[in-house]
Amino acid sequence: MATPLAGLCISNISVAVAQTTEQISAAKDILAKTSPAELPSKAAQLVVNAPAKQKAAVASAVGQAVASLNPDMAPAAVAAITAKVPVVAPAAAAAAAGKLPGSAPAIAVAAASVPGVNAAEVRAAVIAAAPKQEARITSALSRAKLSSSPVAATQAVSAPAKQAETPRQRQPVAAPLPAAVSAPGAESSKEALDIPSLEIPKPIATRNEISVSGDFLYGQGSVTFPFGFSLAKGGSLAAPFVDTPDRKSDYIGGTISYSFGQAWYFDVSYAHGNSSGNFNLPSGGGDSKFTIDDDWYQGYVRYTFPALRGTRFSAYLRAGISYVQADLNDKSDSQGLYEQTDRIKDILGNAGFGLGYSLFSGSRLKTSLQLEGEGFYGHRSQDSRELLGGGANPSASIDNDLYGGIGRSTVRFEYHLGRSGLFKLFTEGGMEVKYTRINYADFGIGTLSELLWGPYAKFGVRYSF
């Protein structure tokens, strides 16, 4: 299998990695066929079989591949690679830690514990790959008494004696290694990653992300329908009441999200809904047909737990506010017998969470399961006006408190475009359920429920820069 890998330059200050998704995919294709128990030894063999000048680059690609395929085996794989080729320890450790920041301390200790490895270089490389874990990495190495490593330990493998006397001098890891490091004939092995001498551009480090998406819900359920409040204010002796007729609804909307640092996100969304159904008028008045048009304006702050990146799990917490404006119109089948027009406004506070589990993570395509939940509480003001037999009645104000929750379960597909993978297309599909309780206690009616459920879909694009 051929895959283009560029060289990797390592010093005791920084690590520069130059892999593309195709290169990491090449390692994945080989390692995916390996059992977890054999994964460390197979990963080490790929590095041993690589050409001498490209071992560091291969180690980096293999480290990332193992971290993606089996995060639990990453420390063991890095240790196995380092034991075979000590000079690539910083490259392998940094690559794995970059994919698994939460495991960075264990990965650093695994690499630095191998005899002949410069622990200071491993520490600097892993911290550069997972800077937010610096305190944990330093503490783990200190507890393992690996905060430093004798220069002589790496002298025989990585540098001539003159260079070993000045350990802070920048030394390219891609320098030719002694023949003892590579097994005879290894470079011709069929499982070696064949690497041409082309220089591959380094991936662009990004901190910003913006995404735009559209979503759709086709739902059904029930809705609260107040009757007689305006009639009672106009002198009718009939007591007002609230019914919960069935409805069918469809919602279409869009969301724009922005993040600096790709940990905190700011989401702004808009959705428009249309609902319709039939209401059975009391006292033999027949049926009426109602429609509800509602507009949702929402703003959120969301936190996404960066430490989970590189694992199979993802999560977020978010909080925000919603403003809803709706118009309810109802007309009886008998022309002019009954008509109702309501203007409704909701102001809500929202708090929610999301959980994700990766099912498949390829070089371009990723698939995951998602579970999202949200609770809300707020106030509704409703201005209701009714006409009966052509006679108008004064409008009635109906104020309520309302609360409830939303649950959504989806399957997500994400595809990375181009060699850089900065553009990503994604789609989600699943089910959504919304349950609302509305308090009419001020009118002696009690608390009633609304329900909306149905299939849900989302389409969007993300861009990192």
C-alpha cells in the first residue's frame, strides 16, 4: 500500500506534523484488520518497516490511526513503537495525544518510560499537541520520575556525539538511523508504507469554526385551544374552557453557529411552523378549522468539552433564550357562525445537553449516534378575540406559565471535503418529541398538555479557519 508521508522535524521545543488524511487512512487500512491484542506490535512493525528517513512521519500517522481506531490501546501502541524505534517517541506520542487529549498524560508516560528516550523531548512534544493538558502531563511525568532524561540515552540512536553535547540544538528526526533500527529487508515488506520524496504541506492549524444548517420537522400531536374567554368578557353566560384538539405540523428553520477556540459556541436560530386541525364547537355548533403560524427566534451559548475529542464520545451543554410569536385563526364550517383570532407571545429560558457516540470514523466519512435533550420554562401572553353570529366581543388576555422538554435522537453523517478537511458536510436524521405543560390555574381550569412528535432532519456545512 502506498501513502505519501512527509518528514517530521522534532526538537526539545516543538513538533511539526505533516500528514494528510490519506496518509493516516493508509495506516488505518492495515491496522483495522488487526486484533486489539496485536495492535501495538503491528503498529511498531509498520514504523520499523518504513524507510529510515521517514520513520518519524510514519510513526505520527500510525499514532493517529491507532488513537482513532482503538483509543484504549494508544498508550500501549506508542510504547511499542518507541521500544522499537526510540528516536520517534516524540512524534508518535504527540500524534496520539493530539487525537486523545484526555489520554495525553498516559501517552507521555508510556513513551518516556522506554529506555533510550529523551523524556524532555517527549514532554515538549505532547504538551505542544495537547496544550490544555500541560499540568496533568507534567504531573504524570514527575510522579513517574521521568521529567528529564540523560542525553547519553539518546546519543547512540539519534545523534552523533558532537550533537549530543548540545541537546537544545534543533535536530531533525528524519535523519538516517543506524541499520540496527530497521530489520534487514524491512523496506521491501509488503506492509511497509511506501513513501515517495514529495513534500506534503503541513495541515493548517485552526481556531475558528462557523457552521450553517437547515432543519425540518414533520410532526403531529395535540395543542391547547382556549374557547369562550372573549365571549365571556362580552357577556356570554357560557364558562370558558380549554380543549386539546389534534394537530399536524411542519417546521422548517436554520441555524448559524460560530466558535473561537472550538470549545465555546454561539448559536442563533430561526424556525417557522405551520399547524392545522379541527375543533369541535360546543352546543352542537359543528366543526371549525384552525391554523397556527408560529415564528421562533433563539440564541444559545454551547460548551463542547474539548477533552473528549479523539475518543468515541462527544458531549455539550448549552443554555439560551427563546422568543416565540404565533397567530391562531379559527373559523367554523358555517360561514359567519364563529371566528377566533389570537395573538400569542412566549418568552422562554432553555437549558440542554447533547451526547454523541462514534460508530465509524474513516479518513473522510464519520458516523455517530446522537441524543439531545432540553428543558424550558417561561411565560405566555395571549390576546384572544372571538366573533359569534357576526357580533364582535372584547379581546381577552390569557396569561400562562409554561414548561416542558424536548428530546431528539438522530444518526449523524459527516463528510470531510478536500485534502485539508476544513470544509465538512453533515446531515442528521431521526425523531424529535416535544412535551409542554401550560398552567391555566388563574382561570380555575388547571394545567393542560401539548404534544408534538415526528421525524426530524438536518443538513449543513462546517468550515474551520
